Amino acid sequence: MKSYYSSLIITVMLSILSPLSSFGDIFTDDGINIQFFMKKVKKPISDNKLMEGSIVGIGDRVLDKIVFRGIRDWYGEVDLDIKIYKEERTDTLELIMSKHIQSFSFTPKTSTYTLPIYPWIDDIGIYYIEIVDGGKKLIEFKYEIMYSDGEG
Amino acid sequence: MKSTYSILLITVILMSLSPITVLSDFVTEDGIKVQLFKQKSKKPISLKSYTKNSTDESGFQEYEIKVNEPIEKIVLSGIFEDNLEDLPYSITVTNVLTQKVVLFKDTLTFGYDSRTYSFPLIPWIGNSTKIPYTDNKGEYIISIDKVTTERYNEDKIMIIKYTIE
């Protein structure tokens, strides 16, 4: 009986925790999944890390790309703004990359839309990446590229 | 004797024609080669595809190109000989309609190691898919500038007006 309760508790806990596995992703209202990848890493950066507000790149471990993926059949207009700013020495932000996606076919078969970040951004410095969906800020985080060992 | 003259004549003609091969690339006064590549093409877009708008005494060059499909990448390489100083440049791609910077990179150096940079333009400009989405079209300016110590005082050395029709 005790083991039954134990397994029940474990099952309940797992079912509560299971949505956390999807926390590795960010979704728009239209069901577009947004993932950020570092170079030479197959798994996307976890949502928890992104929600902390900052990620760090060192040496070869820098941000490689942003991937947009459709999670259901859908074609139509979207209103996605991707903006990347660089912090200048004068503490001002300069817009260095921007993309407005206004129409795309997000179907599971032909859905992937990849925005390469590297090699446009590979210099040491502080960057801010934001994605706005229909005027609503979906995510914003700081991306800092630091010196690797032997540099600087 | 006649054949010797013929060979000599052909050789002279070929030698005089050889610089034309260089003309298939943009080369700035500072010795930076600029090449644009179409999708799935190994050869750069021929110089004949561009309209030359202007060149001034300082070496500044302005070109224009209109394409039906977006260009995949831009490649910049230094063709300096050794023992020249590293020279810093920036590349900026601006959307003419929105006046927004689409792409920017300010730490390009050419010189000692004659570096080559290959930057993807798709899908930052246009889209990789063949479907004619509206965000494929537009007018852009690709500007290559020499970076000076004074910010906002960059020397423009080359501009390519790039239109996706």
C-alpha cells in the first residue's frame, strides 16, 4: 500500500513537472516555437536560462542561430520583430540587426525559419536580443560575449 | 615564321585581355574584394549585372543591382600584400523604406592575414524559400565604410543599392 502511494505521488509529481520540459521553448500566440542555439550544441538554450535574462558566450561557444518552427499547420500573416542591439562604450544601445517577419508558412513539414546570428555577431561585447510578437514583447535578454582563455 | 608571329600575336592579345578577369569582382581602392553570391551558385554575380552609378576621386564607388531572388551571401576579402597594416572596416545593410539597420558589423579587418569574411544575407534580407512572401521584396543599401577613430565619421568607400523586385 505504501509503495502504491509512493508511486502515485511520483506519478502526480511527474505529471506536474512534465510541462517543465516544454519550458525549453518560447511560443507565440500563433503557435510558433522560437529556439536559440549556441554553436556546436544540438539542444536549444533552455527557456529557464533565457528567462534569467542573460546568456554568455565564450570563445567558440557563441550564439549561432535563432530557429522559428511551426507546431501546427498554419499559414498567414505574422507580426514578429527581431531586434539585436549592441551596447556601445558610451552606454548607449545601437541597433545592429533587425528583421520583421510578416508572412510565413508555419507547417510542421515546411516550418523552419533560421536566422543566423553567427558570424554577424562574434565580437566581444554586450548585446541585447528582443523578440516582439504583435507589439507584445515575447522575450528580451542580454547576451554577453566574453574573453576566452588566452584572449584579452 | 608565320606561325611564330601568330603565336606571339595570340599571346599578346591574351595578356592584354587577362585584366578583364579581375573586373568580374568589385575591388575597392583599399584592395577589398566584394562579391555577392546567388543561392546555390558557386560563382559570384558578374560585374555586368551591376550598374555603376558613380566613382569619385577618393575612390568611393556606388553600384546598383536589381534581382528577382534575394542574394544569399556577401563575401569580403582583403587582397593586400603582406606587411600592410590592418585596416578596420564596417559593413551596414539598411532598409531604404524603413531606414532601419538590418545588418551591421564593425570589426572587419583586412591586412596582414588578408582575411575573408562570408556573411549570410538570407533570411535577414528576403527569405530562403521560393514562395514570394512580401518580406522578400524591398530596397536595401549595402555600405562598406572605413572606420575612423571618430564615431559617426566613417569614410564611405563603397555602396551597393540592392533591390529585390
